[in-house]
Amino acid sequence: MDILKYVMMTLFFLSSVSMIVFILLHSGRGGGLSSAFGGASLGGAAGTQIVQKNLDRITIASAVTFVISTFILIFIYK
């Protein structure tokens, strides 16, 4: 049971950090951090839209992993 706790805590930590990073990389109205790292100059509008869609998918997967690991940790420590 201790191994499960450590694995879930590691997964929880990694998903939370990755979610923070991917949310900061999204370009909002002001361009976000992605434009600071050259995200806006990757190519035409079609290339930028593909990058944004992939970034959305990765962010959603990270958020789902975060929520699932949170619920599992709640049940483990209950």
C-alpha cells in the first residue's frame, strides 16, 4: 500500500506541474508565454492552430490525470 501512495503522489505532483506549465503556454488575448518562446512565429495560421489544438489536448489529459489522482489519493488517505 505504501508503494501505491508514493506512485500516486508522484503522479499527482507531475500532473500538477505539467498542468501549470501547459496552461501558461496557452496564448490568450495577449499572446501568453508561447509567443515569448516563438510560438506565434511557428508558421502560418494553420500551423499555429494545430499547435494550439495539441496544447489543448495535452492540457486536458493533464487535468484529467490530476483529478483522477486526487480522487485516488482521497480514498487512500481516508
